[in-house]
Amino acid sequence: MKNRNFLFSLLTLIGLFSCAKRGTITGGDKDITPPKIIGSNPKNLSTNFDKNTIKINFDEYIKIKDLEKNLIISPPMKTNPTITPQGAAAKYIQIKINDTLQPNTTYSFNFGQSITDNNEGNAYKNFRYVVSTGKTIDSLTLEGSIKDSYQKEIPHFVNVMLYEVDEKFNDSIIYKKTPRYITNTLDSLKTFKIENIKAGKYKLVALKEKNNNYKFDPKSDKIGFYNQIITIPDKSIYELELFKEELPLKFKKASQASGNRALIPFEGDSKNTQIIAKYKGQEIKTKLTKLANKDSLQLWFQPIKNDSIELEIKNGTISEKQILKLRNQRNDTLKLNLSKDKILNLKENYTVEASTPIEKIDISKIKLIKKDSSNVDFKINYDELNQKLDFVFKKEPEEKYSLQILPEAIEDYLGKKNDTLKTSFSTKAISEYGNLKLNLQNVKSFPIIVELTDEKGKTLASEYSEKSSTIEFLLLEPKKYSLRIIYDTNKNKKRDTGIYLKNIQPEEVIHFPTEIDVRENWDVNQDFDLKQ
């Protein structure tokens, strides 16, 4: 009996032990509660504020992160306050004012997403601490939304600002001074709300900045603005379209790139530029091309050693002279760069890029042959500005081509000639492409530019229509496309951006709301109501 009781007790203990080993201590539910403010000195929404230090206390340890991105102080201060602690956990935030505050002004400190609890990282979202140096807290607001004037995607962290319109105001103030009020869309919002505004007249401006100094830099920033002066209070909802201004044409100092070439950097649109070069008072023969993917022109001339030439640059009302000093440098050599693509789209021409400007082409020394060894008739269009040779010929589907450029077929302006070049490429079957037919509805004006783009907004195909609402894109590579329509108001066959100082908004762009899936051997018939 004793043995049975002992055995029963032993088995019971083993069972309890094994049960205990199966479970784990979880510590309860995960903390998802953000920290809470238990007090501040001075109190939030205080008036007659005249302190140098503000202290805000929390019910748990907090951390401050990404303060530079998140903190918005409105109106901006000339010298930013010192905010501690940063990088270390504490139960408080201290703001030390390092600037002389304006009288009778309401100041707000919006911390965005920067305040989190120490353990789980729960954010105290958009906490605003507000004080006034006057007797009252300004309480008016202004709301609106942000969009990009050309791209479908809307940028994050856009500053939206109000400039007070008084006797000192002029349009150029946005280049030199900070605004009266400011807010930011942060990293997830497409809307904005400026709070604690006093009644008055204002200029409304949005900036997607590089330097984040609340001043417009046309070289790096995008801008959006409302054309008219706003009177607060105003319950209207404003939409601002961001655009990148095209810089006015400006030429920078020319520099020598080789023994026979100079680079002339520029800003703006260099189209129709003319450059006259003189050596010892006599005009010399030159060629002008554009450096690929760079804002620089290339001026080509016969090699000159250890001397200088005088350049006269002209474009419209611009006329300026420069002296280009030359040193003994190696000359450029002729190289023909064949396309690396082995598949040629049925709508495209085969292109060869030249390293130097081409002077002569002997087409009799160039052969284009099909897979059955028969010759293909072709012509060559030479684009001197971009130094490209386009081989134009009738392309057949599912065909293989061989291109042979024999020695001395192509000669550059220095008299240098090519060596033998060979390449091959082929075309695909028509069934491997797709077609897209667009039926545009409620087009308010013509002409329009219709662009198919990739997901990043790069234009892949474009059509121009002066009167037709039916647009066809044939032989498209199978993929998903985005679509945008541009109203070409000034009829110059390109999309024009805005100009802030002339109060000109960019030409209107309308995006199709979803991607269009073009598949192999498929015709897509797509309606697009431009009023929606």
C-alpha cells in the first residue's frame, strides 16, 4: 500500500513538472499605448509667454527620433531652439529658446512622429505645444492638399507656408525670408493644415526643399503656389501643384576637355545656341553638340596647342564672350558604339553613337543583310547635336539582321575613319506585342500630349493629337503602363512648367487612376473620362 501511494505521488509530480515545462511566460499583451503628457511648464496654450525654457513631462520614458524631419516650428525661428534629451530615454522634453520671440505672436511646436515610448516605439503622433507672447492664442486655420503637377506620385515632407502680405511684402520675399506660418505634410500625408493663424492677408506657397531652410531655391526645389492673395479667415480647401521651374538660360565658364574639344556648361534650355570661335582674330570652323545626359555643350575644333581661342556665345537676347585657354592635351578619337540590344522593336530604328562629330558617310561600304543573305535597303539619318546615326529601313517580324560597317565607311570632322564593325540583331513576332486604343471623353481643349509611362513616371511612348479623341499605341512591349494627358495650352508640342514670378501655373496634367495592363497578342480598348 505504501509502495502504491509512493508511485502515485511520483507520477503526479512528474505530470505537474512536464505541464510546467510546456508553457512560457508571455509577459501579457504587447504595449500599444503611446506615452501620455502629465504636465508642462508653462502649460500648453499659455498666453503672455516670456520664458526661455519649456519642460514637458510624460508618464513613462520616451525617446526623440528624426527630430529634424518631424519638428515644425511656426512661425520659424532665426535660431532653432535646443531640445533635449536626444538619443537618451527620459520622462521629459526640454525646449530652450535661443531666439528673441516676436510680440503678440502665437508659436506652435509640432513634433510630428518624433516622440515615442522607450520600449515599444509607440509614437505620440503630431503633438503640438502652443504658446502666445500676447494676450490671446490665434486660432484660425487653413487647409488644403498637395499634388505633383506632372508625376502621379506625391512627394513627402512638403513645407506649406503663409507669407504675411503687408507693406513690406513682394513676390521675391520667398527667396530671401522665412514665412510667417508653416506646416509640413510629413511622410504619409497629401493634405495640410496650418493652425493658429491670426486674421489677415497671406500668400500661400508650398516647397519641396532640398536644404529645408524655408526659402525657395529654383535650382533644387519644387514650388507650388496659389495665384491670388488669401484673406484669413477662409474656409476654402486649396490645392497646390508642385513643379520644378525651368531655369533661365545661363552659360558657365568654358573649359578644355581634350586637344580638340571644349565643354560649356549651362542652366536652362540651350536650344538654338550659336557659338562663334576665333583664333588670332580669325573665325575657325567648329561643330556644336550636346554632352549626353549632362547640361553641357561640346564645342569641337581643330587641335590647337598652348594658346587660346575667343568664344562668342549667342542665344536670343544673350550674347557673351569668353576666352578659352588651351593646353597640350590628347585628342579625341573616333569610336562607333553599336547598340547592345539584340532585339530591335519593330517601331524603332537601329542606332549607332559616335564619339566625335561625323563629317562623311560612304553608304556603299555599309551592308545590312537578312538571314537569307539578301541585302536590305536602308538610309542613315545623322543627328549631329546628339552624334547619333539612325539606320532607317523596313523591318520585318521574326527576322534576323546582320550589320557590317566596312573600314573607312564613316569619317569624322578630324579625318579619322572607322575600322571594321559587325553586329547582329533580330525582331520579334507581331504576336509578342500588344496594342492599346484609348477613347478619350470630355477633352476640354486640343492639342493634347498623351504619354505612356513606367511606374516611376519615365515616358515610354508618346502621341500628339490636335483634334482626335481616339489615340492608338501599336506594337507595345507587354507590361503595365501608367497614362497621363497633358493639355498643350501654348501649342508648342511639349509640356511647359510654371514660372512663379510671372504667376504662371504649369500646363494641366491628368493621370489615369490605375495602371493599364498590355499583354502579348492582345488589343486593349480603354475609355478615359478626363472629367472624372
